[in-house]
Amino acid sequence: MPLFSFLSATPTVMQLIFTVAAIASVAAGFQSVISEKQFSQEFLDNYSILKHYGGNGPYSSRRSYGISREPPDSCSVDQVIMIMRHGERYPSPDLGASIEAALAKIKSSNVSTYQGDLDFLNSWTYYVPNHCAYNAETSTGPYAGLLEGFKRGSDYRARYGHLWDGESIVPIFAAGYQRIIATSRKFGEGFFGANYSTNAAINIISEAKEMGANSLTPTCDHDNDTSTCNSLTTVWPQFKVAAARLNSQNPGLDLNATDIYYLMSMASFELNARPYSDWINVFTLDEWVTFGYVQDLNYYYCAGPGDKNMAAVGAVYVNASLTLLNQGPSAGTLWFNFAHDTNITPILAALGVLTPERDLPTDRVVFDSKWSSGDIVPQAGHLTIERLNCTSTAASPAGVYVRLVQNEAVIPVEACQSGPGYSCSLADFTEIMSKQLPDFVSTCSIRSSYPQYLDFWWNYNTTTDLNYPKGPVPCAEGVATS
């Protein structure tokens, strides 16, 4: 007993009630504290399928290094140069044929009612409405490509609207491919709103190799470093496991690892047109991790730093960007460009910011690589170069700085990050890039009769004739002919 107590030795009912109430109050308060955490302790980004289908499926922001996306307090953006992949799309006709072959193999089996992971197939229909939809940008579902293009334009109007005076005509450059042109138009509608019809000027840049360096899609016809790319395989142990599992659940089914690869490709593309894909859940997360790495290998060795000539291809865009950055806002403040995923990866190879220390192995998965295609080139992926005009701080002098933003995450230049917000001074950035950029014309043996440098940023049309399509898009059309 306490030394001084006003309670009887045997507590009364009221005393018990008050005691229980007090305990309950403390417990409730404790529970309240637990439920009101300021920060979640769970990080689930790497468990998201959105990071494990490479460039096939819907856009997702890049996993960041924690650097603020907003300009540093001492800086303002006075020029922006962006290149964006087209929005979410249906598969290409070639991939579509492989997908249809795998589906036909399932349909022709002796399975009358699908079981296990495939039970949804009893009522499922293929999401590509007809053959003419192949290659086209999607317009249905929450991940629709046309919607993503408009949304990015709207988001960039909120972020960079101060760079437009409300009167001048702004050129928008699109590679000559139907879905790319469609994305550029939707982006323009999102950015300019009601002013799109009068203040945006779509410029379509031909993809023909005769364009040489004056292109958003330069090619290296004399590429002699494609042996690894050409030998990559889609047959991995995890795909064999998946095939065995589905076959055992459905006697009569005879899927193999190659079929699994194309079915997984189909699953990720399905999200581009529908809000949900049952196919995603057919495969385990381990299998998706493998699938994503196969995509990483394709981008690395076929269109990235794993091909020694790709840096030269990307140097075309980087060199032109350096010229614009050094000319500054007087040359123009908004530079919006639209192309393919395989036009962005060479630019990254030229910049060198995401190049792994060692080549990616082709016989096992690397789990800590900088080169993750789900972060680099999802559908509607984009790379933005910001020119920053900054006042002095305790750490850096006043001046002009540059920073790279990929899929809305800041990517520092490893050799130059002493500026505000881990940016690089324009002078240092120019020096670093000028020293490391290979020459496109000599590396790729560009004919002297072809353009030797990118010129369309300085010689563009300001008419609005191409802001809208002039008729229906031909069936399964890719390259724009007009």
C-alpha cells in the first residue's frame, strides 16, 4: 500500500471504473500517437510492377535521389529543353504477331476450362481492338497515351508557364512518326490550352536517314558493335518456371519460355489501354524482375552505352543543346521535342550520367544498376535540361547553372554537382561535355551530302498547318508520310 492513501484497501466499483477509464484513455492516446506517424516506414517502389516491365507499360516517375524537383531557392529556370517519348501505345505489328501466336497456342490447346492462374481467361478478350490499332497511341483507360501527353503538357505549363510571354509562337518538334506527332499535339493542347491553335507550331522532322545529323532520330548505319545486341536471349530460367507452372495447372497446355516472354510483354501493354490486367498477376514478382532486366539489356546493348557508337548518336542532340544553353533565353526559352525511347537512350549514353561502371552481364540479373529501363524510358518517358539563373549562396557564386531532370527526378552530373541543388555551372557542363562527346559524322560515316549538324532548332516553321491531323491515320501506320 502507498504510504499515504485515501483509498480503502478494497477498491469500490467507481474506483475500478475510473481506473479502467484511465487505462483506456492512455491506451487510446498511445494508439493515436502510433496512427499519426509523420512518415511511413515502408518503401514499396521496388515492389511495383511499373518498374519491372521496361519500356512497355505506363509512365511512372523515376525513383529519385532525394533532390528536390523544385528549383533551388536561389535560382529560377530561364530556359528548358525537353525530349519526350510518345505516350502509351499498343504493341507494334511485329510484337503483336508474336503475342497473337502465343495466344493462339493457348486457345488451340485441349483445355476446355482454364484453371489456376489462368482462370480469368474463360471470359477475357484481347485488348487490341483490331489490326489497325497496332502502332497507335492508346485513347482508353486511365493510362491512355493521349491522356498522358495532355497531362504532361498541362503539368509543364504549371511549371514552366513563366517562360512563355502569352503572345509568341512556340515551335514544337516531333519526329515523323504518327504516334509521336499525336503525343506532341496533345502536349501542346495541355500546355497552351485555348491558345494551342494559334501559339504552338508543330514541326515534323523526318526520320529518313538522309536527314543525317539534322534529326531527332539520327542513325548509325555503319554500326559495327551490335554482336551482343543480336545475341540477347529471351529464354531465362524464371520464364521456364512460369511455363511449367501454367502447364501443370492446365493439362494440355504446352507453353515454353519464349511464349512466356511474349505473354508478359502483352500484359504490360494491356495496361496502356485498360485500367487493369489480370495477366500481370499470372506471373510472380521474381519473374517480372527478370523480365525487366531483359528489357534493360535490350536498351543497354541495342540503343544505349553498351553499343560504343550510341554516344555519338546522342551527341547530336547534346551538342545542339549546349549551343542553346550558351545562347540563353534570347535564342528561345521553351524547346519541346518528341521522339522514340531509342532516341533518348543514346542521349543518356552521350551525357554519361547513367552509364554503369561495368557492362551489364547477360547471364544473370544485376540488382543495383544505374541502367534501369523502367526508370529511364517508360512510355511517355522524358529528359529535361533546365538552365538555371542563380544568385550567390554560401556554397556557390551567382551565375548560370544546368541540371538534368529525368522523368521528374533530378539526375546530378557525377563530375560536376557543386552548384545549387547539385547543379553544374554552365561553363563546367559545357567543358565536360565538349571533351567527352564523340563526333557523330565521323563515327557513323555520315555522307557529306547529308546535313552535318542539327539545324531545325534555328530554322523552323511558325505556321500552325500541322497542329491538327488532316485526315484519318492509315491502318497500323507508323512513319508519317505527310
